[in-house]
Amino acid sequence: MMTGFREQGTGIPLMLLHGISSGAASWHKQMALPGFRVLAWDMPGYGESPMLNVTRANAGDYADALAALLDRAGVKQTVLVGHSLGALVACAFAAKYPQRVLHVVLADAAQGYGQSSPEQREKIWRSREQQMALGGEILAQTRAAKLLRPGAREADIATVAAGMRKLRSEGYLAAAWMLAHDDIHGWLKSYSGAFEVWCGEQDAITQPELVQGLALRYAMPFTAIPQAGHASYLDNDVFFNQQLLRIKEEVRDECTN
């Protein structure tokens, strides 16, 4: 396994991008999907992935790192799934490397605060800074369950908590700065391709109506994921994976026509 990502299976490449308080390991319920070569990265500054050589990086800098990772893995084109903050990176990648994208899914999308007032951006940044100052263990104890639906499975809470405990301060803070200062619409306005938007119906982090608003703004399909909170791919992995398998068939049909 190369530093920076996990992979499993053979077939159409499927690249999974995690959120700000997570990591590659959180995608364990998606790794064995038939017909896919599944790749899940630890974004720069997460897991064993090195930090970006950029101070105050934006989503485009993370997208460049993703392109380099795909090059190392020998992947020319991929189905791209970005969850939460990963959706912002997915949009930047699609905008910068449209020829490398087979299909784009934005799940429980964090849209960034780049269009907000300077005061709001500073507030978001400082709140994340304060969270990280508490340490991963406190984050895991106080926030893990909030990323899932009420009454979530203990095993799923444990998965989210484990990711929070492994957070590296410098990586988390770099991503938090990007969240506070970048904006998903800045990337989407320069991407002319299609994408689809999904959201857990019980998402308390990125509210479903705001995520659905993203789909409506660009006239793209929206899928509500039932019985799922923010980490929808954990809460309702059966439904989430069914949607991924649908996309596999659609991409395969497009490739053969």
C-alpha cells in the first residue's frame, strides 16, 4: 500500500475523499464494492500523508495532490466521491482536471465560507482552531455521535471516533483554513460537467435543505439518503453503496456506447 491511500478490488476506479475530521479508514464499508477499483485517500496532513508544500492552501492545491496520487496509482479517469469537505476538493479537481472525471458525487457537501464576511470566516476558522486545541480524544468523545443519525450503531460511532483520535493538528488546521476561506461555487462555475448531490436525511452538520439547494442551483440530481446523518456512507451503507453500483452501470454503459 502506497502512503496516502488504501485500495481494494479491480474495475472502474472509484476515488473516495473523506471529510475534515475523518480519514481513509472510515470508508471500510465501501472498499469491497464489486466491479470497482476502490481507492480512499488520507488527504494531505492526514494519516501518513505529507503536508502540502503550500501555506494557506485552497481546494485546488489539494486537487493537485489528488492528481499526483492518481498518477502514482496509474489511474487516468475515476468516479469521484467527495464527502463533506471532500466535496469541496472534488469540485476543485473536476474544475482543474475535467478530463479525468468519469462521474462526480458530492455527499453531505461542505460548501465553504469563501463568500461569507471576513468576520464570519474568522469565526469559523477560530472555532475549528479551538476544537483542535482540545485534542482528538476530546473531539471523539464529544462530537463523534453528532456526525451520525440519532440512535446510530455503536460500531459506526467507534469508526468516527477512531478517525478523530488520529487527527494530526497541522493537517486538520490546514483543512480548516481551506474550509473557512474557499468556496465550492468558485470551482463549480468553471466546471461544465455533470455531478450529483446526496445527503443524509438526518444530517445535522450540513443541513439537507442547504445541500439540496446546491443541486437545485446547478439543476443537478439530488438523492436523500434515508436513516442517515452526516456520515451517510456509514449510517446507511446499503443505500449509499446501491447508488454507487448504479453509477458503475451508468459509467460502463457510457464507455461501451
